[in-house]
Amino acid sequence: MLATDSFLFEYRAFLDLLAKFVYGILNGIGKQPQVVQQLSTGETVRLADSKGRLRSHDFLLYLCDNLQLPTDWFAFLSIHRNLFTHGATPYCAIEDRLVYLGEYDVLIMSSNIQDFSVADPKDYFRLSECTAVVAGVRQFGSVVQDYLVSLIR
């Protein structure tokens, strides 16, 4: 497994644990959200299944929406984490950024792409794009912490 695969997997696992923790706190203080929520995008999410078990992905989307946080980093993490955890062995390539001499990036691909000019952008990502996930998780964790503290006080 590449370090990127492990990175994506572990960040998503951390977010799943954080979702369970936050949901448990909200239930414990009597401020749990309704099971079905409509996000500001118009999308409807279900926060728990029919047996009352948390649906972490939907709850994390709800939290981001409720706390007015962007979700692009979360979508990137979810798409690529699931691909490499369940569906593919990644291919790697070096990309010359053609901006500065010696500036390169690593491309992580879901298949052996021969011609990037016709490749679907969903089939690969740059290692540098993972920095958005790191920033998103940091911001999310900090905002959620402040949110919980404000509710408990």
C-alpha cells in the first residue's frame, strides 16, 4: 500500500471516529439533529439507519453544512479513499509541472493512463492535492471542537 493510500484511509477512519464522538455528545446533551436533514445544497441526507446506527458520511456532510465549512476536501478524501481501499491498485507517475526547473509532482492513478490529454480527471490526482485534505481536517476538527464546547456551556 502506498503512503498516500494509508494517509487517505487513516484520515477517513479518524473522521468516522470523530463523527461517532460528536453524534454521541449531541445525543447525550439532548441536542441531536433530526435523522433526515436537508443540506443547503438541496441534498437530503439520512444521519442514521433504520436501527439508529450513525451513517458517518452523511453526518460529516451535515456537520460541514451546519458549520458552514467547505466539503471539497471531504469529497476528494471519500472518493479516493474508497477507490484505493476497495477497488484498485494505484499506478504512479511523475509530472513535470513545467513552471520552474525541477518542479515535479507525483500523480496517483486508478489505471495505467497512457495519454493524459484524453484521460478523465477523476481517474487520477496529484499528491499535492492531498494538502487540501490535511487543511480541511484541521479546520473541521477545530470548528467542531468550538461547536461542541459552545453547546455544552
